Amino acid sequence: MEAEYIYFLIVVATFATAFLSSIFGMLGGLILMGILISILSVGPAMVLHGLIQATSNGYRAWLNRDDINWKIILALLIGSSVCLIILFFIAFKPSEILVIFALGLLPFIAWAVPKELSLDITKPFVSFFAGGVVVGSNLISGTGGPILDIFFQKVDMTRHQVVATKAVAQTIGHVSKIIFFGGLLTAFSFENWPEPDFLLVLIILSMVGTTLGKRVLDIIDDKFFFRWTQIIVLSIGAIFIARGLFLLFM
């Protein structure tokens, strides 16, 4: 695949997925990771995805900063740190097929979790557990959005509060991924890092996409938000599973 085509594809995907994530609180990261892992090796894909998504989610958190639940974030941050340390010491590194299958299975795992479990992230222990799960899924599949959604299904929060708090949670997950694949795991080698000027373009595009998506979020209602989030995520998950099976048996 020619370098110009790869750059163009990444640029378009960065803008489009930032736009989607700003509306649904996830989804964009799932799609972007699937695209990056198809054209780059695992290490560079994880780092580039982490840098783009950390910017997109961080900026989305800033746009919705008045709606962030910081009590949830504190407990989640502790759980995330514990998981990152554990995976660092076992030097975990996923393969391409594992990443693709994980991208496909995570939405269905999230969908299959019984609602009776009442995984309410506003409870301190649940948010601590969620932090570990988010970082773990980020280091396996590159994204934690679908799994994170499990912990927001029973909460008494508006769509703005959900999007804002999830944005901070996902920023933590992506920063952890950057540290793991871009620093600790590669012994501070710069092999997995993208060129600065190209990265700057992607950061700007992710911010533009996030800003435009925020305007759509302000227009739609809560019913539309919660209904279509699940439908779209499961559809994307099915596509990734099919791709994983194709790569496994081709």
C-alpha cells in the first residue's frame, strides 16, 4: 500500500471517528483502531491511535468539562494504574489477529452482560474496577469504549454527563496505552512514534471533528443517543469478527 494512500486514509479516519466519538461517547475509537491495525503493525498502530484518541477525548472532556463526575474519575484512575503496572511487569503484547478479534468481541461482551449485575460506575468499587477493565481492554484491543459503556447503563446521568465522564476515562486509557507501547514496552525507542508534523495535522483534525460532533450531541435527545449507540457498536463489532475470521483462515 502506497504511503500517500495510507496517510490520506488515516487523515480521513481521524476526522470522521473524532466526529462520531463526540456524538456517541465512543465508537470512533473502535473504528479508527480497526483501520490503523489493518495498515500498520501493532506497536505503531497502538501509539498513533493512543495519541489521536487521547487528544480527541481530552478535548471532548474539556468541551463538556462542567458535566464531568470527578468522584468517578478518581477511583477509576487508581484502578487504571494498578492494571497498567501488572501488564507492564508481564510484558504483555497482543498480536494483530488478537487485536481484531478483541475489537469485534468487546461490543458483544458488553451487550451480553446481564443488566441485573447493576454495574453502576457511580459506586466507588465499581469505578475502581472499571479503571482496570478500561486499561486492560485498551492494551488488548486498543480501545475501551464498548466495555466502558457497561458501567454507564444503570447510571442516573444525562447524555452530556455520560459523554463528559467517559471522555476523561477514555483519555486515561489512551494515555496508558501510549506509555505502554510508546515508552515502557519499547524501552523508550522512537520506532513506534509518528512524525511530528503528521501528528500535528491529526491532532487538529481530531479537535475539529470533536467540535462539530459536540454540536450534533446538543441537538439529539437522550432516547436517540442510548438506542443508536448500541445498534451501531454491535454492527461494527460483527464486521471486525468477520475480518478476524477471514485473516485466521485465509
